[in-house]
Amino acid sequence: MIPENVQEDLAGEAAASQAAEAGRLASQANGTCEKEERQSVAFKFGGSSLLGAERMLHAAGLVRSAAAKNQVAVVVSAMKGVTDRLLGLARSMEAGRTQRARMEAEGVLHAHVDVLRELELEENDELRVRRELELLGRDLLHEASTARAGGALDSAVRDRLASFGERFCARLFAAALEKSGVPAVPVSSSDFVVTCDTFQNAKPDLEETCRRGREILLPLFEDGIVPVVTGFLGTTRDGRVTTLGRNSSDYSGAIIAYVIDADELVIWTDVDGVYTANPNESEEAMLLHELSYDEAHALASSGAKVLHASVLPLAAENGMVVWVRNTFRPEFRGTKIGPAAEKSSGRGAA
């Protein structure tokens, strides 16, 4: 025998199913069958997640899965180690070592061309992307040739140099997505992230950034294209490239998520989520599965490394859920951060 309460549940489910089917048929008859609403999601990949062709293709698979159900924008850091190489190049320029600076610039270009080769694209696609990388490399070499003996570099020059890592990476990752069957284009955040002129630590004008960013990104969504946006970068109102400061790519991810009014921001990194302490330094570190914005903020204030300080205040403005997940172990749920009421609501598409 079936217990009475279960029978009632089954009867209710059957009635609900019949009503839903009737509604669907009525909608079809009226030509108004509704499409399933697609959420907007921003994925941010750190430099360790994109170090080399194999990792890029793995990350591209994560995007492909999400893009089958959602509108996805991707924000990329430079490949791990590249920003440090570019800042080393800056030091060579300051010392007046022009030849060494040029060699270092060529080394950065060749590192990205090597990754392109390992992606094993179709011939025409590889030639196109290689041309894009070489044009960037030419600009980098030009910057490296302006070294002056004993001359300290202007902060604006340092920002231009530091910007090349993300610009190279965005082109490669867009190519990796295309190879994986996901239509994608690289987008420079300096085309729409408007900042003040405090070079090396610029602050964005969110209102203007949103206006410009939506003009660029939303039409790509409408065409089913994933934008691959450079993290870390912005531009002054008169068109000079700025950076938001070292380790600001998480913040860049939050800015892009804010621009597209994302339901979620997923920060893909090389750890399983947010811990109570550094798991490499403390055996007592515990992985936290869910946090409210306030709890995450309190954790950061106590010294725990959680996220860039500006991520959560920006996420809280539109109530987006922030996930911290491990690129290399995507089967792990990671840490979910959101409004207090969201902690057990199950909202989200990640």
C-alpha cells in the first residue's frame, strides 16, 4: 500500500503536471511558447588556470558547459609569470639596457606563440591569431626600445607594459574557445572600463563603464558569442591605458559581472575555495562551503586571504552570487558567497 501522504503528493504532482502541459499546449496554440530564461554568468580565470595550451583547453571546456545553458562572459588574467616578466622588462628599460629589454620583449612574444602552436588550430585560424600576437609583440618591442639610461619610467609607461600579458592571453583563450566549439572574441577592457588617471592603481567610473560596456558586450550575447575580456586594465577618459593594481583581476571579474548584471561571478583559481587560513601554512585550515558577504568580509578583515577587497561590495550592489572554485578540480563545489538569505536558497547556475 502507498501511504496516504505520499498518495496526496503524487496526486498533487500529477495535477500540477497536467496543468503545466495544458499551459504549454495553450502557449503553443497562441504562438507564445516561452523560452527558458538564460542567466548571465561571468567566469574569471587566474593566471595559473591559463598557463599553457593544455590548461587553456581545459578551462575552455568549463566555459563550453556553462555556455550551453547561460550567457557567459570570460575575464582573463595574464598567464602565470608573464606580468612579472613584463615588470622585469621595465626594470631593464630603467637601467638603459635597451638590448636586454628587447630580448625580454621578444621572449614574452615567443612564449605566447609557443602556446598558440600547441593549441593546434586549423591553419587559417592559427595564421590569423599569430598575426594578432605579432602585432601586439611589435607594439611591445616599440615600448621596449624607448629605454633611457638611468631614467625612471613614468607610471603610465609601466601600465602600458603591464597590459600586454592580458592582451596576449585574451587572444589565445578566445582561440581555445573557438577550437572547443564556442564562438568567442577577445575584448580589451580598456575599450570600456573608464578610470581615473592614478596609474598602477586606477579606480573605475562604474556608471560610465557600465554604459560603454553594455554597448559592447550585450550585442555579443545576442549573437551567441562569448566575450573574452582582459582583466586588470582600464583607460582614462583621454584614452591612456591604466591598470587597477596588482592582484586586481578578481576585481576586474566583478566589474565585468556588474556591467552585464550577472547572476553569478565564478572565480576559477587553483584552490578548492575559501579557507579559514592558508591551507599551505596551517593544518587546521578548513574549507568554507557557504558564506554571506558580511561573513566573507569579516574573514578577510581577520587576515584570511579571501578576495580582492573591492569584489564583495560590488557584488552586493546587485546581489550576485560569487563562487570560488578550483579550475583543476571542477567536481568540487567550491565556496559560495552571497547575501545572507542566499546561503541556502540554491540560487545560481554554476
